[in-house]
Amino acid sequence: MAVADLKNMVEKNLSADQGEMIMDVAEKIKEEGIQQGIQQGIRKGLMEAIEMGLHLRFGAEGYRIMPDIYRIEDINVLRAVKEAVKNVKTLDEIKIVINR
């Protein structure tokens, strides 16, 4: 159903106040969806950067900690892991950041 169709249906079947309330709710749901999509995109980008960094720093051995990293939902923790990949000397040091 197109947005215009939904709007017409709301206008025909509800009072102005009810229709406005529903449109406000719809706008909030839309905004939440956009924010969720942005967060997913950031998370995906961080995962790709971490994976590439681990491969460049530690070769194939770096991939063995990726399952632990895939479980991280917190964007800030992923950012910390990405920064750690640049500076650590061992994979064990990255595990410390992961397990904070």
C-alpha cells in the first residue's frame, strides 16, 4: 500500500485528531526504522574494517576471533575493537577489549 493510499484511508475513516495521531505514530515508526538501518550499516562497516585489519595484522590467524566479534552488538565496543586492531601486538590483547 502506497503512503498516499494510506493517508487517504486515514482521512476518510478517522477524525482529524485520530488521523493526525496515527500519522504521528507512523512517522515515529518510520524514523525508528531509518535509525535502525543506519545502526546496522555502521555495524556492518565496523565489522568489515575489523576483519580487514585483523587479516592485515595477523593473517589468517586473525580470523579465529571473528566469531566473538560478530556477537558484539554495541557499536562503541566495535569502535574500540577497531582502534585496538591498529595498536595491539597480539590477538589476546584484542580479546581483552572484546570482553570488557
